[in-house]
Amino acid sequence: MIMLENVQFAYEGIYSALRGVSLQINTGERIAIMGTNGAGKTTLIKHINGLLRPQNGRVFLDERNTAHMSVAEIAREVGLVFQNPDHQLFLDTVEKEILFGLKKLGFSEEEAKERSSSTLEKLGLTDLIERSPFSLSGGERKRVALASVLASHPRILALDEPTIGQDALQKRYLAELLMEMNEAGKTVIVVTHDIEFVIEYFPRTIAMADGQIIADGLTGMVLSNSKVQELCSLTSPQMTQAAKALASYFPTVSDRMTQLDELEATITQILEGGRI
Amino acid sequence: MVLVKFDNFSFKYIGAETLALRKIDLTIEEGEYVVITGPSGCGKTTLCRAINGLVPQFHRGYIAGHVYVDSHDTRENEVAKLSTIAGMVFQQPENQLVTLNVEKEIAFGPENLGVPPDEIRSRVEEAIQLFNLEQLRQKHPHEMSGGEQQRVALASILAMKPRILIADEPTSNLDPKSAESILKILCYLNKQGMTVILVEHRLDLVSQDASRIILMNEGSIVADGDPREILTLEVCNEIGIGIPKAIQIYRRLKQNGITLPEVPLSGHELAKLVKEVSQA
């Protein structure tokens, strides 16, 4: 379990990035953090892996106050993938990049190779194993950065914008890998602007603005709430847009739908069953 | 008028085993809004680089064929010259920002092109207005969020007054509202006559604005045409293109025997079509 208690943080003591954030994430949850650029989302997850330390308030991993843990200790439990893969990649082949972290964490050569190859395969990177990360496309580099963290199987995964540069198919592979790790008990936290990705795969969403949590709850409820959308610079999910437009023509239709299946059923009912 | 012409162009990066672009033939007219999409690594970014001359002038490699931008062969013209015709915004805005504050960043391009100071000042002000950067005027690019950085990157490219704006996934770092506002600006610029070439995976956000969608796979163009036609092709599913949800519903309804009179590109269009059919 991760617990943040009234966490406050200001860069250089001036630019307030977190203004008192309290939050509990249970082991095995899948949770998305969304919201305005500059709302403090990245600052928040950097507190979870100890890269940043609260200036006020406390962060707990299970029962332990992370103030008494080193970044190296926390890194064994919390794997963080940065938004910009170029901040993370520095070796001359994809395979070395993945093996580096695993060796640092103390895995044997054999174990490291096995984890590396299975993670690379799941992310569709096997053919690129000998390539330099810098010769890869943006989307591919992003997946290498993801693989380098996912391969160590940390208990808690914190991913900053994992879907950037990914096509629909790669997004699905990534989601399947995250689901698989989640089913094995890992906690998965993503910071993302990708509304449709969140709707499909994350049951709980936190919406932030201006260093604070504005809403925290079931994804469908949070993302279809127009007040939250306004405060947190979110737009309506595509199916909610359709639902709102439908509701303006057919008053009994709910304007809070987010899922494809709900919309399909509603439209079928309108067109086949007469007015609802 | 033809602004971009690929004539049987192929390119392979030094050290790469496969061609990044294979025998591309492509013509883009002035004023078009072209969305380029396709699986990750399919050559979209290379295609963009080939238009503003970074390929082959900066990224070296094996070349066959030619690319002409406003009739200039990109093999024979420097990036500096081509940059006044085709400006490009990259995936990672912070890799593109080089100066200490927003004003200087926007002025940097025109300064290097030798634009007179008065003209530079007016371009900086114009860009600050258009991209709503007043609050950030004196800020260091590294103090800004990804979305703010992208707005600055776009502003600094437009200050060079290119005729073609190439944007390589410019909204992926942005919150949905900022993404929407950038896309609105692209649409506005296009209506003012700017040719827009946009690389994007999230077609639900852009297919309504595009006059044309180009689908790439493994270095080749596999489909090219009107968004409503392209996005209902079977090949989209085969290569893993993210079909907008409104179109997915259209297809599901069709399978169940309900045919809407048109392919919807947005939730609003979908709802309108349902209303039409229900009243028919």
C-alpha cells in the first residue's frame, strides 16, 4: 500500500507543484493520474519512488516512512519510467540497456538474460535487440525505456506517459503486459493524457489541477464529470461526447456513458426498439 | 500548386538494415491538411524529415529518388533554406528548445535567418498572442510543462513563416484541453492557407480536420485518401491503426444490420446520424 499524507513540494522553494496531496493506493490496484499540464502529476509519482522528498507531509510504502529509505532501496520496489525516454537511455544496444538495471539490482547473468528476453518479446522489441536505442523511432525508444523497468518486475510500477508515440497495436500489447503484471499482484500507476487508454484499462482515476487532487474515484464517473473536465483540462471521452449529443436528441439517454458497448446497445435500442 | 513532391524516393539510415522509406511517390498540394498515420517505426518521422531536408542533409544514409519542396530538390538545398518553406515540430519539444526564455526562443529562428529586428519583434508578439504565451514570456523552457514547451516550439517554428507546417505528434505530451487547443490552431492555420502535415496515432482527435489521411506501413504508403474512406478499409485493422470509436460503432451496427447513411468521424456526427435514421 502507498500512502501520501498532506504532501507538499515546491521546486526551488518557489514553484509550488504539490499543495497538500493525500492519497491511498492499495496493493494490486490499477490507477490513472490525469490532469492539466503542470498540475503536479509527475512530481507526485517522483515522490512515490523517492526521487523527490516531501517538503511537508509524509509518504509511506506499506508501513514504512520513505523518509527513512534510500532511493536505491525504494527503487527495488517502485519502478519508474520517465516521460522522456532520452532521459533514461544511455547504452549502445537495446539489450545492454535492459541488462544494466537488472544487474544493478543484483540479478544473476542468467536470470537477467531471461527476464530481458521475455520482456523484450512482449513489447515487440526482440528484432531490435542489437540496435542502438538512438537509432530507433520515438515509439520504439519509449518501449525500450519501459522494458528496462518492467524487466525487473518491481512490486509497484509507475509509468509517466507510457502510450506516447505508440500505435494502437503497441498500446494493446503494453496494456496486456500491464494487465498480466497486475494480475500477478503488481500495483500499476500511470500518468497519462490518453483518455481512451484510461477508460479501457484503468478502473480508478485521479484528476489533478494546480498541485491538488480534484477528483478520485471510478474512471467512468471521474472522466464523464463536466466540472472535473473543466477544472483539470480534460475533454469528454469520445463515447461521452456521443452520449451527450444523443441525450440532447433523446432525453432519456444517459449523457455519462464512456464505453463502446454501452453506446452500441443504446443506439441499437433507439433504432430497433423505437424510442427509449 | 504542388508544394511537396516525392519522386520514387527511398532512404536507409546509416547502420540500419532495412529501408526507412521504400519507393515513395507522393504529391501534396498547397493548402492541404494531411494526416500521416501508421504503426510505430513505419517511417512517418523519416517522411517528415525528408520534407524539411533533415533527410538527407542531417541524417545521412542511402538515398534513391528525389524529394522536391516548392520545386527545390532536398538533395541540393540546405536545411536552413528549406526551413523557411517547411517548418517542423518534433515529438519531444524539449529537444528542440535552445534558449533561456520564451521571447528569445521565438526570436531565435528568424534571427538566424537574418530577419530585420523590427520584423522579429512583431513576429514574437504575434506568436505570443496566437499561442497564449503571455504568462510564460520570461520563463525558462525547462521550467515549463511539456504542453507549454510544445506551444513554444510551435510558436518558434511559425515565427520563421514557413508555408508548410510539419508536426510530428505535437499533442502527445499535452493535456486533452491543450491538445484540443493546438489542434484548433493547426486547423485555423490551415484555413488561413497553411499546408499542414500532421503525424498522429490518435485519429479520433484529428480525422475531422484532415482533408486527407495517408496510411504507412514498413516504409511504404499503403493507403491515401479521404478520411471516411481510409478509416473503413480492412487494412486499418490488419496493421493495427486505432480506428476512432465512432467508426467502430458504425461498423458494429452495420454487422448487426443497421447501416448509417454516412461514416461518422466524431461522437457528434454519430449522434446526428442516429437521429436522422430514427426519424426516417
